[in-house]
Amino acid sequence: MKKAKKLLFSSLAIVLVFSMCFLAGCRRTAAAPADVGMGGSVERPHPLISAQELMELIDSRDPNLVVIGVIDPAHEANPQNVSSRPIAGSFLVWRPDYSAAGSVEAIAREIVGIRRPRSDMELLLSRAGVTPNSLVVVYGGHVMQDAARVFWQLRVLGIENARMLDGGLVAWDAAGFPTGTAVRLAQQLPTVRFNAPNYAPSHFAVNLYQVRDALLNPDEWVVIDTRSPGEFNGGNAPGMAGAFGTGRMAGSVNQNWITAVDPNTMIMRSPEELLAIYGDIIRGRNVIAHCVVGVRSAHTWFVLSEVLGIPNVYLHGGGWVEWSFAASEISGERWPEILAMVEEWTDNGGPL
């Protein structure tokens, strides 16, 4: 009897350790293609902060707190949209502030969505007064993916003390916390000189060629397409703006980014729920998250890398815009191997 109990407790202990290990990201690390950096584990605060916790920090008047809202100006001007009620005293940014066409890191100048150069981001954060002592909290409006994209770029710059408001303004508004005046960060004068403490894009980002190589090596890599099922199956949608055609990467796996949050509250699902969604997709493989311009996929990157602590998760910032450009006739057919790796393809003859 004692021996049976001992065996039972040993089995339970093994299961517990395995579960904790999976949640911490202790899975097999697959070999990566050349030039793909491997980020090491770093002790950081939990990446999510609740509305209540942020309110307490604001009330404490912590001089090191910097709050940045990632708000579309068109939504900010609509009184029916929660984005019109930003957190008082926060700075506001939008996509042109941190991503743009013409990046030297894209395969062509027509590609939008690639992160801005290090110097541009350093200047932007200098306008917010970010220092080595700062806690940077980012929040989104009625959806969370754009806040995740800015969070990802903070990580690229080497900022460890960063958090994202769980549920964004939807949660803030539901809690009845005060809103008020916020200012566009790009319009502010620099108050400090911010220098990126550890600029390491290869730890977080991959380019078109690395995505191609990953798709050709499905035993060790998985490319998660975080767009809607309709877009994945060749349909058009407002989120496809800028793409040069419709379709999908052959071999990619579709998992809509929004399944990771409660669609009513925008609050992140529990680790157990997230593992149920992503576990079978990612198990034993390195991960590349992909969408149209690296926004929705940034949220999936955040879920896997930051919330679940899974190692070797990367973002393809150029996304479907870059891939579809390479596949399209407008590119001059310089990448025939990319065209051969698309499914449900329709060439638009130019950006949507």
C-alpha cells in the first residue's frame, strides 16, 4: 500500500513538473536557420498589468512611469469609440510613428509595416522622457494588437521594464477609471536623450528569406498566420490594405490572433486556455508569427513569447505585404520561388 502511494505521488510530481516546464517554455529547442538570433531567458516583470494596478501606479505619482497609448487618430476623433477617451497624461502614438514604408530592411521600398530604424525609435522615446529607470506601459484602444506591436519594438530596443495594459482602454473604461487629455508623442520636444540599451532585432525578427527557409523545414519551424480565416483562404478584407495580392503562404498554419483574448473584454485568456489554443501547433518547433503588416502577429508573438514564455518566437514584420509583393508581377518576377510557395493566390497588380 505504501509502495502504491509512493508511486502515485511520484507520478503526480512528474506531471506537475512537466506542466510547469511547458508553461515556462522548457520545450525542445530546434536548430534555427542561419542568421536567426536566439533570445536568452531574462528575468522580467509579468508582461501584463491590470487596469487596477496601473491606476495605483498613476496615483502614486511614480516619476519613472511612462504611459503610451497606441491609438488610431481616426478612432480618437470618434466620440462613440473608446479610443476617444485616452488615459489622462499619457502619450499617444500610431503606426507612422514606429513603422513606415521605405525601410532598408524590406526587400523593396513599397513595403509598409517594417519597424522604423533604431535612431527614429530612440528619438520617439526621448520625446516621452524614457530613461533606464522608466517603467513603460503601453495600451491599446478597442483592440490590443497595435499595443503589442509597440511592446515588441520596445523589446527590440532592449527595454526590459515594459508592460502592456490587459484589456487596454476597454478594461480601463469598464473599470470607470479617469480619462482625459493625452498628447501626440511625435509632436513633443525631447526631454532626455534615450539610447537603446540592447538593440537586438535578430532576437525578435525574421526577414522574408528566413520565413521561406522555415516553411521548407516544417519539422523544426511553424509559421503561424494570425489573420482571419477568410483572409487565410484567399479572401479580401479591410485588414489586407497594402497587400499586392490575396492568398497564403504554403505550409503556414492559421490561428486568428483574437482567439487569445476574450472578444468582449479584450482581457487575455488564462495560460491554460492559451496552451489549449497553441500547444499542438507550436510543440517542439520554433515559431514565426505572420499577418499583413506585423500587427496582429505581434499580439501572437506577445502571447507566446511574453505570456507563456516560449523560447524562439519571432515576428515577420513585412508580413503578407512583403510576401505578396515578392510573388506579384509588379516585383519584376525577381522571386519566382516565393510565387511557387503561395496558395489561393490572386495578383492585384498593385497594393490593395
